[in-house]
Amino acid sequence: MGTYLLRLLLPDRPGALGAVASRVGALRGDVVDIEVLDRSNGIARDQLMIELPSDDLLGLLARELGEIDGVAVEQVVLLDASRDHRLDAYETAAALLEAGDHQAVLEALAERTKWELDAGWCVLLDLHDRSFLALRGDPPLANWICAYVEGTRGRGCRLEASDTESSVGRPSGLKDGAATGDRGTTAAGPHAGASNHGSGDIAWVELVEWDLVLVAGRPGWSFHPLEVRRLDAIGRLANARWADMRLRAALAHPVSM
């Protein structure tokens, strides 16, 4: 049994989605979730979570869907079958609330953002020191990401970087959860950015209260505007958590008049 996320382009007309579901069912598969990502000019982009009884059927399903008039398979991603996406937002909020100090909040934020967005990597970036305060996965160099964010400010938090440099050459001590950077590395410079309506495999949002930037990358799998909205919501949670911690600190140590 395998669980997959399919991103499809199909005609925006009655019966098109039903035809897709019928092909899945013909292979003894099951459609367990459907999300309409956008609809424009007679074309819909839908994201389906499906279950197949055997991984060997995935190639056959792709061919079957390709035979439906007007249907194109954009991306297929293998998912963790035990995951319930409906709980993601609650678990992220709980993780941030349960974190006991500032660094723990940042670590939880990197972990949960990577998980929620199915990202390949996620970092909390300090633009002033050009360093990571928390990270998960294998991101590009800190200087490169800094240059990328600085170069794409004003174009929205939706970015495109299909040719990002790998992080080969990072200090060997930089592991998941490490708080460090690579100040001696030369940045590659910003690549072409995309607007909020373009395609891209890097997304970022500024955490104003923290004076940091939350950046996520998903090489080869573009973020959709709905996913960028999720990233923005996670950023708002982080900012609210900062305000909560500041209030608690003030109440624990009141200033004498």
C-alpha cells in the first residue's frame, strides 16, 4: 500500500475530476483527499491524495491518467501513510506552545515547517549575521540564501530557484538543529524570482517580531500560492509565540516603580 500526492492539470468542466477518480478506482486505488489549487482560463489545478494497493501500479496509473483528454500529471510525491494532514496545523501550534525557550521555539518552527510543507529543507535565517539559527534538511549556503532573500524582496514571498547551489562545502559541524553559518563563503547571488502567482521551489516569510526570515525549499517541486499562505500562517504563529513569551517574562519579572 502506497500513499501519493498527485498534482494534476485538467479541464475545468463537469466530469473531468470524476474521470480521474474512475481511473484510480479501476486500479483498486482510493482518492482520500482532494484540494483545488486554482482555476483559470478553463483549466483547473487539483491536488489529490490517493492510496494504491501496490507501488507497482503508480506507473500504470500515470499512463491511464495521460489517456484522459486534457489531463496532465504535473507531479507525483510519495507520502507518509501514517500522516493525517488535517492535524498538521494543530500539531504545529502545539509544538510552538510547548517549546520552553526561544531556541526551542526556533527548532520546533524549523521542524514543523519542513513537515507541513513537505519541504526538503527549512532554515531560520538571520540576515544581519548571515547565519542560520535553526535548520532542518540540507539547505544551500547561508550567504546564498541571504543574497536570494535580499534580491527578491518586494516581489512577494513566492520565489523561484530551480538551480540553487547545493550546500557542499558547509562546515562539517553544521547539522540539523545547529545554530551556525558560513560567513566565509561567497554567495552565488539572487536568481530570477517569481511573483506570488509564479512557480518556484523556495518560499520565505519574514518574522518581524523575531527579526528573522523563515525559508523553506523543496527542490523540483514548486510551491503553490495556497502553500505560501500556509507558510505565512506559520510565521504569524511564530510572531504570536514571541509576544506570548515576552508577556510571560514581563509578568514573571515586573519592573518596580
